[in-house]
Amino acid sequence: MTGKDLLQFIVAGLSSGALYALLALGFTIVYASTGVINFAQGEFYMLGGMLGVLAFDSLGIPLVFAALLAILATTAVGVLFELLAIRPRKDGDPLALIIITVGGSILIQSLTRHAVGGEELATLPSFSPGPSIGIAGVTIVRQSLWIWGITAVAVVGLTLLYRRTRFGKAMRACSIDRDGARLVGIDTARVVTASFALAAALGAIAGVVISPTVPPVFYSGASIGLKGFAAAILGGLGNPVAAVAGGLTLGLLENIASGFISSTFKDGIALVVLLGVLFVRPQGLFGGRSREKV
Amino acid sequence: MRVRVGVAAFVAASVLAATVGGCSATGDSQKDAYKIGAVVSLSGTYAGLGDPEKKAIEMEVARVNADGGVNGRDIEVIFLDDATDEAQAQGAAEQLVLEDEVLSLIGASGTGQSMAMRTVAQEYDVPQVSMAGGTVITQEFDPLVFQTPWSNTLVVPYVLKSIRDAGFEKVGLMTDGGGYGKDGRGVILNSAPAAGVAIVADEVFNPGDTDMTTQLTKIRSSGAEVLLMWTAGREASTVVKSLDQLGMDIPVYGGPGIARKEFIEGAGASADGVRFAAGKILVPSAYGEGTDAFGIATDFVSRYEESYGQSPDIFAGHAYDAFNLIVEAMKRLPEEFSPADLRDEIEKTSGFVGVGGTFTFSETDHNGIAAQDLVMYEIVNGEWKLAE
């Protein structure tokens, strides 16, 4: 094991970590507006990849537009899911909502399986084709640059949205005290819908951007959803920066552990982290003492 | 529970009596069909396996019945979906045995599900023919359980020999953490010394992993001359793509788990040059033109294409073999027989030419095929070709 190998593990960790981060952002946003974990988050990732490949391969739409279409369509699914399944549950009982998201996840998965079939689809072409980039003996895959870039844009964009826009302020107010927010005239129902739209878009982005390496399939949402959930808990379900930090940390932990101990334990790491954080530091590694969520 | 079973039995008996009564009025040609119960995965992770399996069996049922059935009776196959879940596979098998009183079970699509069904086969003394590739299914021997795919104990030594014959000694191993990969990994680690190769790296990936570079980096550092990949999952595409992206230029070998069109579509150009062992169905000329096996395989392929508009994959072939092994055994029996008689007769199968190979079962071998039924393939320009 050389230093070069260690650097390669770090690159791998940051690249899968960025993917977890996008999922974790989705969990965090929905948690902020509703106070529940959306277990259908992984399905948005799955839909992004599936729809992207279908649009590109079956409809022959150029790559950029296929990717955008997949993200838009998944966002629409997210909005529909909120309007049809979450909003009718007016009292906002967290347990009921969580079970609704679990049901929604199974529904989306089964419908996709029946509509598209049980086998994985083909992969998309690389967003910027060409050989990998070698720096000091460490290989960086071109698609990883896309993943990092998109994650960076997402976290900066969300931070700006929260800090600088009226709508972002409404979302923050909603996360601090929903009843209070409603009393001062904020349309909390609209905030919840918007948070599902954002979460679905982020999930779909992750799904599309990884599909040049990983062939999408109808059941792919579950395992990545668990990783994103672990990352979100690790980050403390707080602000976007913490979610991204949680994702990257999880990715690094996984890859360094599989590099130096054994790859058998790679998935176990996510669960150990999840349980460890829940027991020892329920507010997350990066969650402050403040109760503010978002 | 006992009461419920009793009620179910009573209902079943009444229904049966009514049907029998109806039959005697219309004559002998309307005798009860022989029932076979099939448990396949039509939803869940293995839905892609269960679907072609069901199609192949349905096609064969129609063919056998159109030819006059067995002993003048029709064959009826009752399908149940196990949703790629072990408990559901067991429940489905129980339902087929108790309520439908099937003479034999086919299934399941997956190894774990097959093992769950096995407990039912044992409890009620009904023969079971599995379409899953896990070694454990027939290696942990049970007199009632048969298996049609090429098991890992058969394929692994064949692949290792082919690696050794190509002049390589140091093998980097990459297996998936699921049932098939784990099973293969165990057999590979056991068979390597005898085959004269050294496993210099032993890496595992999990279903759903999006990045393989850490494992491949370790394989690169280990000095491996070839990568041996044992998986039936979609991650195979990610592995060979990452290998290319890392600029690692070593030959890749694998087993029947990657004999899937989806692997080629997923991996694109990175699949080129990958070598793997499987039965001869992918390129039927491997059977030798003019042989019985060639005739059966090309007939199967053309009828399947005609019925469903697509080529059968290896899973359809495993289902064809499972169904026909049972039917051929039934044909050798007198008109009335019990599941136990059927088991004995399946075990007597000798020289049955199927799609996966020529099956000869014995009291100790319920897989029944041999290394000569295997062949090495190489993927060339996205097509399966016989490797030299």
C-alpha cells in the first residue's frame, strides 16, 4: 500500500461521497419543512437515472436535454407525490407521514418495474468523453469532475436560496416553527411542496450524473437511499453544508476502510456510522446545539 | 393452524370431487392434468431472471400439451411469484404443495429462495428442481433437490484452468457480496491451489456500489495479471468501466453470471475482450452442428424468438431444462404415480440432452452436467464469440 494508493482511495471516497451528499441534501430539505425523513428519496435517484437513459436511448434525445428532461420529470413526480400523498394528511403526524413515504417508495419502484422491466438499462455516454486525468499517479475520472461540480453548485445555490431569498426565509421559518410561520402568513403547504420538488430534483441529478458508470435499474434507489440517509444523519439534518460534509465523510470512511481493512465491510461502515451517530451524537457531527434546522 | 389446513384440505377435496365427477361424464380425454408448481421471481431484484424462466416454461407447456401431453394427460404449471424474498418463496412452495397438490416443484430463480423452498420439499417429500446457480443447492446434498444451471463447483475449476492455460498465475479476485458472488468466492479460494493459480487480491463489492476504484486500486497494487470477476449483478458493467478509466490493461475473466446482454449494453466498449465460461447456448454452433444438442438448442431458440420476439437468455434455458427433466421422468412412469415415484425417476435421468448440457443424475450428483458442457466465450465488438 503506497501513498499513491491512499490518494486514489481519497478520490474514490470524495466521488461516491459527493453522490451521497446530493441524496443527503434531499433528506435534509424535506426534513426541514415537514419534520420527517422521506424514505422515497432514493426513488428520485432511481427515476433520474432511468428516465435519463430512456430519454437518451429510446427517444433519441441529445444527452444534455435527456438529462434535463429526466430531472424535470422526476421533479414533477416529487411534486405529485407531495400533492397526492403528503398534503391530504393535514395533521402532519410524523409517523403517518413516514409510513406514507415508505409506501410511496414501494409504489414508485413497482410502477417503474412494470413500466420499464426488471433488467438494468444501458449506461449513458460520459458527459465529457475522453481519457481519465492523471495527476501525480492518481487517476481522476472525468465524470467525477461533473459530480463534484454539480454538488458544489447545489450546495452554494441552496445556501443562497435559504439566506438571500424571501422563499428561502419562508422555508427556514417553516423549519423553526411551522405553526408560527403559518401565523405570520407564510403558506406552509407551498413550502412543503417546494421542498419535495427540490429534493426530487437533487435525487434525479445524482441519478443522472452517475448513470454513465452505473446502469440504472428499478431497485437501485434502496441502497443509495440508505447511504444518503446515513450521510444526512451524520451531517445532523441541519444546513446544506453539513449535509454535504456528512456525505463526503461517509464516502471517505467507506473507501479508506475498504482500502486498508477489507472491502467486505464497505456497506457495514454506513450502518455503523448511522448507529454510532444516533447513539452518541444524535444531533449529528456537524449539527450545532442550536435547534435551527436548515 | 391445524384446523385451517384441515378446512383447506376439505375444500380442496370437495373441489377435486366435483371436478372428478365432471370428468367421468366427458370421458378419458378430460383426465386431470399433472400439476407442477413453479416459484419464480417476477418482482424484486431477480425479476429479470423470473420473467424469461416463466416464458420458457409456458412455451414448453403449450408444446407438450399440443403433442398430446403425458400419458394422455395435460401438464398444468401453476406459477407463484416469490418477490425475490425467501419467506415468500417458502410460503409459495407450501401453498403449491398443500392446496394445489403439485407433483413436483420448480424453483426458485435465486439461490436463497431455492434453499427456502427446500425446507418445504423436505417436509412434504416433493421433488424440487432449482434454476439457481448456487453451489450449496446440490452440494449440501438433499435427495429431493435437483439443479439445472452450471454450478460454481463445475464452472470455477474450468475458468481457473483456462486462466492457467493462457499462462497467467496471479489472479486478482473481485466478487459481489450477494449469494452468487459469495458462493463463487468460496469455491474460487478453494480451487485455486489445485488449478495452479494464486489469488493475490480478494476484493468484494456490494450490490448498488457506485464506485469500484478502491478495490481495483488494491488489485493493481497486488501485481495481479488477470482480474477474475464473479457476479451476476449489474455492477459487472461498473467494474470493467472503472478498470478502463483507471487505465488498467489486464485481461478480465468471469463466469456465467455475466452472460447477459445487459452487461454488454451497460459496459459498452469496456466489455470487449472480457472472457467468461458458460454453457453452449449463447453460440449454438459450439454444440457441434448436426448433434442432438445443436438441434434441440436451435429449435428452442427459434421457437422462443417466434413466441416472444427476443432471444432466450441462459435463464430461459435453465427453466427449459428444469421443466423438461420433470416431464421426461413423468413419461417413463405409469399413469398414476406419487411425488416420491417422480423423484426416483428424475434421479434415473441419464443422457437427457437439454439446453444447458447433457444431464445424467446419480444418487450423489443432482446437477448432472460436466465440464464438457461448458465453453469459453470472449466478447468481441459487443458480441459473444467462442474464445480460441
